[in-house]
Amino acid sequence: MWATLHCAARGALPSFLFWLALCGPASAAGLVAGLVTEAPAAVPVGEDVRLAQQLARHAGQPVVINFWASWCEPCRDEMPALARLPERLAGTGLVVLTVAVADRDADAALFMQRARLALPVLHDRDQRLSRLWGARLLPCTVILDRQHRIVARAQGVIEWEDDAVLDRLRRLLK
């Protein structure tokens, strides 16, 4: 919980989101509810084309985009489960992309190396991508369908290996 508060305070979040961070861990049912389904919507387009280029490499595949930081303990805690998602959802073609927000490149790389994670990392030191995509609280995850439309979002930690979460993802990625 302290790490969540630290992440919220460090990011100078609006008071409502800081209050949201104070709410503490949710139940297993709340974690599934933390993955909020949306009507399919186009991805935001901005001047920074790096994420668009990554998405173009994965045309026709569903994508999970996770906004995180190496200084954010909840982000670090959920990253191994995110890395295992493509394996857990074998047959879906799922790709996981990560965006390191307001982080030093070397710190993000060191975390990935120490955690033995082989996920692509886009660096968003100036927070242009995270703002464009609506990532206001870390970790933040955006789920894209095969047409790369936003179909769900999650603010905060999600138990990515929970059966209910995996079932919900399977339904979203069809």
C-alpha cells in the first residue's frame, strides 16, 4: 500500500486519484472489476509515433500495453505476471508492450534485467505517451483487440494470473 501511495505522490496526481490510491487492495472480485470494459474505441494519435510503430509490427494481434515505472513497487510486482500473459493465453496471439513512465532508461533496463523479463520497453520520460493514453495512475494497462481498438483499461494493480481475469481477457480478445 505504501508503494502505491508513493507512486501516486511522486506522480503529483490529482487529489481524486490520490484518494483512489488510498483505498487499498481489492478483493478478487474487485480485481476483475478493475479491468473496465469499454466500447471499442480508436487508439489515440499523437506526435510521438513510437507506440504506433510498435503496434504496426503486431497488426492483427491483440495487445496489452502496460504503463509502469521502475520506482513504482506495485508496477514491479505485477510485471512478471504480465510477461507470462502471452503464454497463459496461448493461441490468442497476445502481445504485451510496456511504457516506462517518468523513469530513467537505465533504471527500467536494470529492473528488466534483474527480473529476467524480456518485454519491449518504450521510454516515456516526458510523459507524452502516458498522458495521451490516459495513464494517470501507475500501473495502468490498456487492452487492444485484434483491430487495435481500445476495449478495456485497468488503473492500478491487476492479478493477471487470476482465473477470472484470464477468462475475462479471453472473452475480450476473441
